[in-house]
Amino acid sequence: MRHSRWWIYALFGVIATVAAVTLPSPWAAAATYLVVACATPVAILAATGRRAGHPAPARRAWRLIAVGEACSAAGDVLYNWLDLVQHRQPFPSVADVFYLAAYPLLAVGLFRLGGRQRVGRGARLEMAIFAVAMALPMWVFMAEPVLVNSTASVLAKACDFAYPVADLVLLVLLVRLASRRGLRNPASRLLLLGAAAMPVADVVFSLSGGQGWVHDISRVCWLVAFWCWGAAALHPRSVSITTASGDTTGGERTRSRDRQVEPGGVTARGSSPVSRRRSFLLMLAVAVCPLMLGLEAAGLQALNLWDIAVASLLIVGLGVTRMHVATLEAVEQTRRSERLRAQVEFHTTHDVLTGLPQRAHLLHALRRQRSGAPAGTGAQAQVGIHDPAGAGALIVLGVDRLKVVNDLHGDEAGDDVLRAVAARLNGVARRSGSAGRLGGDEFALLLPPAPSDAELHSLLGELVEFPVHLPTVGRWVTITCSLGLTVDPGRRASVEELLREATAAAAQVRARGGAGYAVCDAGLRAELAEHADLETALSQALRTGELELYYQPVVDLTTERLRGFEALLRWQRPGVGFVPPDVFIPVAERGPLICDIGRWVLNEAVRQLVDWRTRGVVGPDARVGVNLSGRHLTQPSVVADVRSALQAHGLPAGALIVEATETVAMDRGAVVANLEALREVGVLLSLDDFGTGHTSIQQLQGLPFTTLKIDKSFLGSSAQVARSQRGSAPASGDALIGLMVHAAHAFGMTVVAEGVEETDQVRRLRELGCDFGQGYLFARPAPAAQVERTCAERWGSLPAVPTTS
């Protein structure tokens, strides 16, 4: 009902307006008129109170409008009393006091509804053009006839002159409010229509002299002004009139409409472009003078050529000035756009956190520097670190143990560290060279040309360890860095290869514990070349089918029945032979190749299990486990990859086990989120090699795994156990295994022990409550054909049994 009040009131106003000009009885017509006039201020006050949700500035503005409408209604009551009861129409009268008092109240109310916005030069000139244009007919039809009337008193002339001035002020405020953006709703349109109807009514009243059918038009306009403002206040969108004008709850005023937000938080003031509404008002203003000339040519009014000439000159002068201002604004807008474009380009090529150039921009600088450097000789590359050809040096810096800072002090403290490292590198780059951020905790420093050996060693020493202030926690910490250096005097390598060399040298330092630097020498370059060759061959192996899956059975320790398999990747490289996984997997993990391999492993393992189930090689509840790399598990596509493999071969999700190492699982970001998504799919999850990382037993509760695999390092041989049990204390390995099994069971997880090679180990694991075992005792990893024979020989009469995970 609340949302329909406005149109009910508007319908009431329309009906009353028709009745006021058509009823034959003057008393009935006047009564109808006064009902609308007196109902409007009441409707405004009732609709814009505190409960209606209007902010305080809007409520004050609407109250002023309501009081103004009440004054106008009081004037109508007095006017009709003088006319219908006393049968006289004095001018000026007490009714005019209330009529004229209404205008400033309405004007202030409209001004406050428009908000205290900043009006640009262009908008002020447009308002001036409109004011001059509207002043012309008001002067001709309302003011001039009164001023030249020699019989009228001074008071009558002043009162008659006050009406067009008040109407002109109202029209200017109307233009000001109409030019605001955001006023595109019925409430604002009703408000503007009501404000525009009052000056029209006064002009028509002056032309009619208060008599005849023309006078009825003025009465209609006054009534339209009344019920339009009442309906505007009752409309639910009336709250947005003040909001669109820049006022907020609590009296705060914003100027977001007058500012353009640029990248980096920069704001620029500027005039809004001319809208269709403002264009229409300008066209109307320009058409006033020709229209007045047309009326004179038709003989409908007296000659006012000088008045029209003066108004035309003013409008043309203001219009030319507006065009000049528009030109200046266009020039300023162009400059602002150029600044914006430069800032957008800066933020596209530079890191947001540190302000340093990103990888692509840094590589471009390196290419530009190398293209302008004189070429050296191949022999010069052997002269230690120093680069006599002046081709420059590239340093890659990695911040050590940044994760520790994040864990101890929060991510904001880690950002402080990165900004401090960037500032230090920037200080070096300002003297000679350029710095950039490669991503994560890695930075690069390009020095063209390379300094001497002593200067370079001194610089590297300064960057290895230095204090950093953390503003977010208010303390100092000492950080260390791992640095890798490469030089290229003979320009023997591409910029990507140089970056790879420096990164590899820094990785060597990190592998030794960090806090140092290393130079990419001939040995490291040969290793990198070997890795590149291996990566190319591995990519070809994936395409040509050289990769193969081996399967190792997982057995129920209680019944020694087959539980499932773990799929293990193997590569027989033509002309080379068997390549160990710990050799080619790290190479594949350097890029997206590892994800392609992971997808192949998923599809092949699922296909093989479905084939074995179909042919009865294994029971219907056998499962297969697949190891996915940490890089693959961070990708959003991993869930889709698993779904695709299951759907392509028709394997139930519960028959697939996705295994992740303990180190990978400790990444609490995308990895855990993707693992949780996989568990929702129905896939089982296994925490591989537990005990070799830094996962505490308490952390198991927050991980989405269904199975825990104890690393084989905890399973000692029988001889070791016998020696450890000569004393009274049990074997420490067994105690740890027992603790892991108990914790896993407490968290609803099953346990698999890896590396089972002796019968006595099976007995001990049973006593400790371990669920499943995997190792050479049961079977070595083997190709699918050999696994089929093993299953037929050992478990042929024992179908796979259901197990709880």
C-alpha cells in the first residue's frame, strides 16, 4: 500500500484539477481547488518524516517545501475569501503576502534538494543562458507592463515585479536540479514538473488578466504544481533525489559526482558532459528569441525589439563563452586522458604492491639494453664475473623464509618486507640499472654495464642480509636473501635464458639454506641445458606414448586381501633407458607440462582400473590411487580434470584416490580448497609420505583427507627392532607409528603403511592397528600386464573386499 500512495494521490490530483475547471458552481470549484492546495503540505510532511528513511538534510528540504506550499494554500484561502465572500479583488492584498512568502521557501527547499554540489564554469554559463532566455518573456509579459503603468502604485508595481523575479529564480533552481545526474526516476520528474508549472501559471495569469478560459489554464498549472509535489514526496524513490545530489545520511556531503577517480587513487575534477536533458533546455532557451519575434510578426504582442535584441546579444555572448569554456575543458580532458593512459600503462607493467616493473617489462628493458650494447667475444665469457664488454649483469633475488614472517606477524608484515626489498633494489637501480619483481618473493636487478668484481661482490653482500622495519607491527627484523647472478658479455643467450640461469643460481643458494649468492657458471649452464633437453624430450614422450604407469598393490593387513593399487609414473626414454621419476618430475614441475602429465595419468589409471573391473581381474570394489603434483593441485582446472577422467570411463568417484604429499597439503590456499572440492565430488583423498614434512597431528583435523600414508622411513627392519627391544622400552619407530594410527583413526581416517618388506613388519603393524600395507613384501611396482599375472597368482581366489575410508 505504501508504494501505491503516490499514484493514488496523483490520480486524486488529476480528477480534482478537471473538477476545478469544469464545475459550474464557483464555490464547488474553489472548494475542490482548496482541498488539493491544503492536502499537499500535509502529504509532504507525512511522506518525508523520519520513518520514511530520508536523511536529515532531505527532511529539512522537504519541510521547507511543505511550509512553502502551506503559505501558497493560505494565500488561496484568503484570495477566495476576498473574491467569493467579499466580492472584491484588491491588489496587492494579504493573499499576495502569503503567495510571495511561498517562493523563497520553495526556492531554498529546491536548492537543498540539489545538494551543495560544485557547479563548473560550463554549467554556470548554461544556467545563465537559460535565465536570460526565460527572463525575456517574463519581462515582456509580466514586468514591463506593470512598470510602464502610470496608474499603478509603487507598492503594486513592486509586488507585480516580485512575481517574475521569483519565478525566474525558481526556473534557475529547476535547471540546476535537472542538470544533476542520477535523477532518472518518477519522483524527480514529478518534482521538476511541479516546479516548472508555477512560472508557467504566473505568465499565463498575467496574459489572461485573471479572466476567461486562459485564466483556467493558469489554475490548472497551479493545481498541477500542488499535486505533483505531493506525489513526488509520496513516491518511494523520493529518497534517491537527495542521494543522487550528493547528500548522505547524517548530513555528510560527498562530491563524487564532480570527481573522476583515476588509477592509483588520483582524482580529477571536471564538468560532466552535456546530457540530453541539458541539451533540451539549451535548445529551448535559444528558441525563445525567435519565438518572441514570431509573436511580434503575427501581431500577437506589442513591439519589443530592443528587449529581444539585448536578450539575443546576451545569449550569443554567453553561448560563445560557453563554447570557449568547452574547448578548454576538451583540452583539459585530453590531458587528463593522457595522464590516465600513462597511469594505466604504468599499472599494467608495474607491480601494484612494490611499484617495480613486472617480469615482462623487465625483460623488455634487458632486450633493449642488450640490443644497444657492443657484442663481446666468446672468450670474454670466461673472465670471472667481470663483464668487460659492458653487456650487463642480471641478479635474481629471493627472500628467504618469507612464509615465516607471514605466519608470525601476518600477511601485511610480509608485504612490508617485500616493499622494503623493493625500496633497497630501487636505491641500487637509481645509481645504475633497473629493478623489477618477478612474482611472489622473487626480484630481479639488471646492472648495465656490470660493475667490477669488487663492486659486484660488495653489492651482493649488501643484499644477502639487512634489517627491515615492519610498520604494521612496529618492530625491526633481519631478513636474508638468496641471490643468483649471471653475465652475458658475448650475448650468447636469450633474455629468457639469462633469467633462467640467474633463477637457477638463486635456487642453488636456497637449496643450501639461503643467505648467500651464487654465480651461474659453466657447470650450472650445462645442467640447465640438460634440463631443457630433458623437458623437450619429456614433452615428446607424452605425445608419442613413451610414458607408462606401473601399479603397486595395496593390501588389507588383517585379511591380506587386495584393497587396490597406487599408480606410479615411469619413463623408458629411447636411446637412454629408464629415467628415474625424481629426475624428470622436477623438470616437468617447472612449467605447465606437469599438469598435462597429471591429466594423462588420471585418464590412464582410471581406464586401466575400469578395464580390470570389467574383465574380473580385480573385484568391483578395488580402487586406484594417483599422485598429483602440487602445481596441478593449485590449478582451478584440477577438479574438472578429475571429473572428466571419471566420466570418460564410467568409474565411480569413490574408486579413485587422489594422493598429495604432506608438503603440498600444507599450502592452505588453493590446494586445500581444490582438495575440498574433490572430496565433494566423492573422490577419496590420501595424505602421502606423512611424517617427512612439518604437519602436526593437530593439523590433521583441518585437512580434508580420508587416508593417511605413513612414510616408509618409520618402518624399520626386524633386526633393527630386535636390537631396539633388548631394553625394556618399546621401539621408538613403533611408538610413533602407533601415535599416528591412533590420531588418524580419531579423525576418521584409514592408515596405509608404505615400505612393507618383511612378514614381521606386518605383524607389528597389525598390533598397532594399521589398516593397510604397501611394499615389496606383497608386490613390486609393475606394468599392467605383470600386475594381472600377480593378481591371478596371489589373489585370484580372493576377490577385492570393501574397505572403509
